[in-house]
Amino acid sequence: MPRLPVWQPIRGPFERWPQLTDLLIVLFAFLLTLLMWSRDDTHQVLALQSIWDVAAFQCAFIGCFALLWRRTHPWQVQAVILGATLVLELGLPAEGIVALAFSLYSLGRYEANTRASWIAMLATLAFVLIDERVLVRPTAGGTVAVMLAWALWYTGRRLRFRGEYLRLMEERARYLERERNAESERAVAAERTRIAREMHDVVAHQVSLMTVQAGAARTIGRNNPEAAGEAMASVEAAGRQALTEMRHLLGVLRPASDAAALAPQPGLADLPALIDKVREVVARVDYVTHGEFDDVPARVALAAYRIVQESLTNVIKHVGAGASVRVHVNAEADHLAICVRDDGQGPVETDARCSHEQSGNQTAGQAAEGFVDGHGIAGMRERAELLGGWLNAGPAEGGGFEVTAQLPTMERGN
């Protein structure tokens, strides 16, 4: 699956080794400060001939080396450097330190607290205005100093906003990618569930017919070979139809070019053929319809076919050939009503089918492994609920077992 393009910043050596970068900046600022002092009237300070010279040297050292914490404590570093500069200007024989320029940039770039950043910047501007006497005697040098202080802080602030914006965009891209992957996983899980449900319906019905017919052929094989041959032919036909339906179903996963893969899904028009096949096994099957099926949506028709198919499969498995079944499909204006009821007259009690509902917490993959795993009723109910309808299954009054369902034929919200 292709990944969403995520902006990745180009990280140079200064970004890869921030501590080494800060150390180089500290050394550069300290040496530049000493070089600046050596070019004016304060060069005698470097001789360290008095306690005031030592104090000035210590102020420069403390102010410059405070830059080592400029990323983690920007406004505190700005306060230390501004304090050291103020001490130099008030009473020591030296002027300014270069570290103030670096700390102003760091104040805008790394300070997360906007209020603290503004207060520290305004305090620095006030100091520069007073030191350069801009308010009393404006000069070009003083104006440039004020504008330079503002530009350094503003540049750092803009870079911080840009970095935060890019970081948010990257996080959003990663979030969208995670959501897309999660949606794909949900779609895959839903498709697996659908395929497992279809496989269960196809295999359960056809194999149940084949099992009953094969048992009948074995029973009458010695006394009536001709009837046994007809029963085995029915087994063969049921097996071929099961293979055809399975090929069509698996065509979703691996598209095939043959006609079977392009065959339509079964619907209400295929119910008479289904009933006829069940009549070959079950003693009596009554099929009653009411209404027109032409306007029933294909998805509803498929669900109705599968519900009837699974209900008849349960009759074959749990009641047997001696059962009497009534299938009633009623097409109303806005829904399709289904009722499949048997009389429960067979070798297995119909109440045993209720145990199917107890195993609905198994996985969809397990449902595809066998048709006796209890997913019949759960699968039918799931089909009905996916369409916005309902399904009930349980013992009927007077004996037997009854499956009733109602599937809406109108779009939701109409």
C-alpha cells in the first residue's frame, strides 16, 4: 500500500549534533567578545590587572557560556545575558557581549511560552533604547541596534512557527495514513466475514443435501440399485452446483475469465429451483409467495435467498427427511417478509438448533471451516441486520422450529 507523502526536513550537521553546535556558538561568541574588547578602549581589561577587570571577564564568560542552555531555557538564558550586559554597562570597564544577539534569536526560536518570550524581548529592547539613548538623542547607530535586536527575535519566532506548522502537517499526514490503514483493515475484515458467510451458506446447503442423498443411496443400494444410482446422480449434481457457486464466490478474490465467474448471484427467482432440490430429500416442502418480486433490490433478494437456503439446510441437518416444511415469502410495499417453519418431526429435536446461537462469538475464519460450527442462525441474523431488518429463530408454537425475518426494500432515510 503506498504511503502518503510526508514532508521530511533536511537535517544538516547543526541539527544532528545540537550540543556540539551550542558549544561552538559559545566559543565563537566568547572569542568575538574578547576580540571586540581588544579593539576599543577597554583592551586593558584583558590584562586582568584589577578586580574590576576580573569581574568584567567573568561577566563575559558567564554570559557566553549560558548559551549552552539556550534551547531548553531560552528566557532564563536571556535574563542571565541581559543581566551580565547590564552589569558591564553600569560599573565595569567593558562594553557589551556578543552572546546577546544569539540569545535574542534563541528566545524567539525555542521559547514555547509566548508571554515570556514577549516580556524578555521587550525588556531587551528597553535596555537597548536606554543604552543607545535613542529616546533622548536618536542616531543611526542606535536605530540600527534597536532594529537588529527586533529582527533577531522576530526571525527566531517566525522559524518557530514554521517548524510547528510543518510538524503539525507531518503529524496530520501520519494520522491520515493510520486512519487509511485502519479503514483498509476494517474493509478487509468485513470482506472476510462476507466471504465466510457466503461459503458457509453454499457449503452447508449443498453438503447437507449430498449427505442425506448419499445415505439414502447406501440404504437402498442392495435392494434397488436403480434408485441408488439416481440418488448418487443427485449427489453429483449437488456437488457440481456447490463447486460452481464456490468458483463464483472465489472470483472476488481471484477474478476468473470463465462464464461461471461471471454468473449472477442467486435471488428470489432461484427459490423455486432451491425448493425443488430440497423436495428430493425432505418429505414435504410447501412454497407460498405473495406480492411482486421484480422491484426487490438485488442485495435484499440475495439475503432472502441465503436465509431460506440456510433455514432449509438446518431442517435437513436437524430434522431429516421426514420433516414437513412451509416456506412463505411475502413482498410488501417497503419490506420483504420471510417465514420458514417445520413440524419438527424427525430424528433430532428441533430445540437443538437453538444452540447455534451460543457460538456467535467465533471468528469469521472459523465459520468457513465447516457448516456445523453454529454460524447458521448468527449468519442469517447478521445478513438481516446489515440491511436494516431483523431475524428471529426459535421453537414454534405447537412444535417444530420457525425462522422469521423482515428485510426492508426501501433505501434508509427515504
